[in-house]
Amino acid sequence: MRVALHWQILIAMFLGTIIGIVLNVGASSYSPGPPLELKNARFWSSDSPDRVLLSISENKEARRIVVGDKSDGDIRWPAHLPGSDETEPEFYPTLAVLQKSDPTAFKLFYHHGRSTARWIGDTAKLIGDLFLRMLKMVSVPLIIASLLSGVTGLGHADRLGKMFGRTLLYYVTTSMLAIMTGLLMVNFVRPGVGNLGPVAAKPQAAVAQEAQSLGEVLYEQLLNMIPTNPFASAANGDFLSIIAFTIFFGVCTILVGGTAADRINEFVEALFAVMMKLTTLIINLAPIGVFFLMLAVTATQGVGIFGTLGWYMLAVALALGVHALITLPLILRLVAKRSPWKYAQAMSPALLTAFSSASSNGTLPLTLTCVEERAKVSNRVGSFVLPLGATVNMDGTALYEVVAVLFIAQFNGLDLSMADQLIVAFTALLASIGAAGIPHAGLVMMAIILQAVGLPTEDQALIIAVDRVLDMARTAVNVWSDSCGCAVIARFESEGDATSQVPIEGELNI
Ligand code: ASP
């Protein structure tokens, strides 16, 4: 008996999580005795899930480095280390930050100081990343082939315009609903008020980012839609540019018509069939990829990743739950007239991969295949709604931005007025449109919103630690909303099919 793909992925995800957590509990501490004598340095490290301590001495200069939670002051350094208690430690919020700011120290840790759990987690990530790379490999040619076959298949620019309008309306409506859910939830749970436990001590400016103004962000999006060199955009994987140029190209193919259009269509159909085949083959590897990705996250971060900042995470999770399990299914049932349960089952490989990879763009090939092959939505709709949605329609991200920003406001003892909350809602919508479909993009965009209401951008450091798990959840919601959008648009499209059959090639009224 062959187990269905989504069950395979679910089981793999579960196994990866459990094994990772067990490893994290059993093998996550590493603290050697005396410092290691290296060629020109002495190195000592202690690795535990919430904190890494490093001591490096070179030519009499002794340094101490702390990565992770610095809030509780009782960091104990063994007496035999070089330096003294007066040596002022350097603090880094995460290993990724250390890797960027001090690659040498990071390398020493990577080669000589990791706990077994972290070693296994890092190795699992290397394997999980291979799967993500394969998905990335197919995404650009697949989007181009799929979108082009979708647009040329429309046959009539009128219909393209209508579909575009409906798609945008769907994107904005669902994002606004998500934002409202987030606002209600954060005002109800009030996660930033009261005792936050040990994380409550404010970390120092860790994510100092240059926030752009809203106008700048929007203008940048517009610029992206007019690539100066479409080949360069394809090579760089700039989704918005690729989408815009492919649509222009497809529309002009219809306009030109005749044998030229026939030839292009024939080629595009062939290309599309081959790309779909390749994608399907890769997707069969999803259980393995998901297993290793989950193992990587839980082995290095432990259950802690699901537990810290509990109320804040609960508020985000509840709001995402309401949106994904009530609002979107209602739309699916009432507008698209489809069974939400069956639709979710059909989409589950994509949703689970979105969850474990935290990347809408990375999941896109899988989303496209699930929508077309399992949920039986036409390629015309799927190839139009999904690539655009992966970059533009991010309900989960919009909702998350709202909760996180209001959490930071509450944490700072500020009760934002209705007007301020509206600014947050509006900027969150734009930030979600501007965010790329890659891990942690939402966190980066948050600086814009914080700035818009005058909150300290460095307070983002508070929520970095738990961003990964929330990113996983919001990415799954982002992909779920894109998928539901396909069903909604498809309903109107098929009605259109019945009433107005598409005309002859080459004949267009734009
Ligand atoms: N990781 C999300 C996505 O790919 C974006 C975000 O960070 O919110 O959809």
C-alpha cells in the first residue's frame, strides 16, 4: 500500500520534530574542560540551547563572547579561562549575527565547539537545503512556462484584465480581513502587558536596520515591475519583474497571433509539460526534505522554539488559526463553493512544505502542482494567481506584522490610539505586499511599520528568537490564502467560460 504524499510529509515532519526535540534535550549541552590549544589561539566554548559562550585568546588578548539570551546576569565563566571577570563580554543575539559580524569566531565555534545536537541539526540543514535548492532550481522556468501558457491560453486580453482585477480584489480583501483578525486578537490577549518572564529585559539594539519610507517601498515595487533587463531579472529570480515581463510577452503573443503565436504556444506548452514533470519528481522528495528541515530547527532550538514568549506566540497563533480555519474556509465554501476540507487535503503537500521551509517562493512549484493536479484548478488560473500571490498576497505576514508591532507597543507601555492602530493596519498591508516570499522577510519589513508609529526598531530584537516558528506558521497561511484565491477566481472564470467563449487568436480589444 502506498501512503499518500501528504501523509508521508506529515509523518516526516512529526518524526523530524520528535527526533530533534529528543536530541536537543539529550545532547544539547557541550562544555569541554580546559581550552583547546589551536595553532595561534586558545579556544573554549560552551553550547546550550539558549546560550553559547565562547572564550578566545590570541597573543595575550582575551575575548569573551555571549550568543543568545543575555538577560539573566549569572553568566558563569570557568576560572581557568584566560582573561578575568573584568573582561567585558561581547553580546550577539544569534549565531547568524555572530557569523556575519565575526566570521572567525563563528568558524572556531563551528569546527570546535558545537554540541552533538547542534552538529546533527546543522548537518540536517545541509541536507534540507538541498531539497530547497531543487525547488528553487525549477521555480523560475516553471513560473515563466506556466504563466505564459496561462496568459496565452486566456486568448483574450479582456479576460486577462478581468482576472487581474478579481485577483487583486481577493488579495486586498483577505489581507485586510487577516489584519482585522490580528488587531482584534492582540487587543484581546494583550500579550505585551504584564509579566513576560526572563525575556522581558530589553536586549540592546540588535537589528538596527535602515527603515525605508512607505513611498520608497511602493516605488521600488513599481520599478521591479519594469525590469531594465528581463534576462537579468530571470537570472536573479526577481519574481515581480519576471511576472510583469511574462504577462507583457504573453499579451503581445496574443496580439500578434497567427503562426508566430502558434509557434510560441507550441513551445510554451512543451516547456511547461517538461517543467511540470521535473517538479513532480522533486516533489516526491518532499518527505525527506521536510524531515531534515524540521530536525534542523528542533535539534538546534529545542522545544524552546515553541515555548518562549508564550503569550505573544499564542496571540499570533490564535489569530492565524482564526484566519486559516474560519475566514478562508468560509470564503472557500461561500464564494468558491468548494469543500474547505477536501481543498485543504489537496493542498496539504504545499502547506506542509510552506510550514517547514518558511518560504512561499520556495514552495511555489509545489503550490502550483497541487492546485492544478490535486485541486483540479485550471492552469490558466493557477499560473496567474499563484506566482503573483507568492510575492504580493501575504495574509499571514500582514496579520503577524500587526500583532508583533502592537506587542512591541504594549511592551513599551504604549496604548496605541485607534488612529495609530489604523496606521499600523495600513502599513502592515503594504509591508506584506512588499515582503519577499523568503524566510524572515516579514521581520525585515517590520521596521517600516515601527517607524511609521514611532516605536523603537531595535525592539525587534525581542521577537527574533521566536520568529522562525511564527514564520513557518505565517508562511503556511500565506500559501493557503493564495491557494484559496485560485479556487475563488476559478469559480468566476468557469462561469465566464460558459457564457463567453474565447475568440480567435490575434483578435483583441485591450
Ligand atoms: N516567510 C514568509 C513567506 O515566505 C514571509 C515572511 O517572512 O513573513 O511567505
